[in-house]
Amino acid sequence: AGLYVRLNTFNYGYRYNFPAIANTDISIGVNGMYQDNKNKNATDFPIPDDELFDGGSFIYAKWKKRKGTFTGRVRYDLRYLKGGNFYTETDTVTGFSKQLTGPDTIGAYLQFPAFSKVFEGFSYSLGTTYEISNNISLKANVARGYRAPNITEFASNGLDPGAHIIYLGNRNFNPECSLQEDIGAEFYFKNVTGSVSIFNNNIENYIYLSLLTDATGNPIVNAQGDKTYQYQQAAARLYGSEASLSFHP
């Protein structure tokens, strides 16, 4: 009993750096990933067979003069998820689930209906560093982030036997988007280095796992003791500070 998944991944990328002009470095490029995921002779199927294609293009610029440095980046991303109907039934010999294909799917359980979904979004960042002295510098950044749901968050509907959890995805999800601002300082001396910063990050469509409960608030548990979690989305805010100090005499 258990999982049996074959995942093939192909990564690609290209970047071109233009010659520096007027103290400015500019780069453009594309990168991404293709994945093909197949369930083999398994007995549990938390996610369906799927194909995933990621593609992204970007432009990056850095300008430096005297004690100041400015950087900027703009990026566009696209994710394409595709999968066919996925049927299962209980094997009368083993008592476990098994995948069905072709004519055997008549009257079987459609655990994962077919899907075809495209996610897309823009991200960008602007940042600056100013050197107060050779040992101390100030930094400030603002950035918009983007993340598309993965296959587990989007289409899961089954038991993960290793975690004893039944995962439920959501096909109505939108991509996560965030806007973060941070400011900080860094210092470098012969025997000590350190940094301190504060940040604020507002996230739209934040994806998280939520335990499903019954009317009395108790976790929903099946006969084998497996709990059920469902992926949800909501607005979120992350804020705080970070600091580090390193001694190296």
C-alpha cells in the first residue's frame, strides 16, 4: 500500500547581459520549467496525473554612482496546468484503490475530473542602497510578489499515507500576490558585522491549510484515523523585524 509517482522535470533558462552604459547594467531573460507527473501502480492517489508548464520573462537594471546604488526588476510569469479524467475503484482482491483506464472506467469513481487552467501575473521590485561610510550602509526596498498554486493546492483529493492526512484542493484558486516594503541598515567592521531591518508584507489570496471539523468543532476523522485538511485562501499580513550580529575575532 502506498504512493508510486513518477515525476519528470525539465528546467530551462536564458539570460543576456548588455554592455554597461552610463553606470547602468541591464539584463533580460526568460526561464521556466516543464513537469510531467504520472501515478503508477499505486494504491493511494492524493494528486492526479498532470502536466505543468512555467514560463517567465524579465528585465533587470542596476545603476550605481558614488555612494548610491539603485536596482529595478519587472517580470511576467505564466503557469499552465493540465490533466485528464482520473478514475479509481476498490480492488476486490487487495481492498486498496487502483487506477482505471479505457473501457474499465465505465461506472467507476471519477476521483479527479479533467482540468486545464492558466495562471499569470506580474511582479516587480525597486531597491536602493546608500553607503553612509565604508562600514555602514542603508537599504530600502519595495516589491510586488507573485506565486501560482501548485498541483497539490489546486487539485488534490485523496490520502497522503505518509502523513495520514486527506488533502482537498481548490480549483477556484487565484494566484497569490504580495506587496512588501522593508528598510534596514548593515555594518561591517574588522571583528564584527551585523544588520537590522523592519518589513511589512500584505498578501492577497494567501494559500493555507485548514483542518476540517464537524458541527461540534472536533476534527473529521475517517475509520483509519486520517484527518482531512482543505486548502483555503484569504488576505494575510506579515510584518516584523530581523537582526543579526556576527563576531569573528
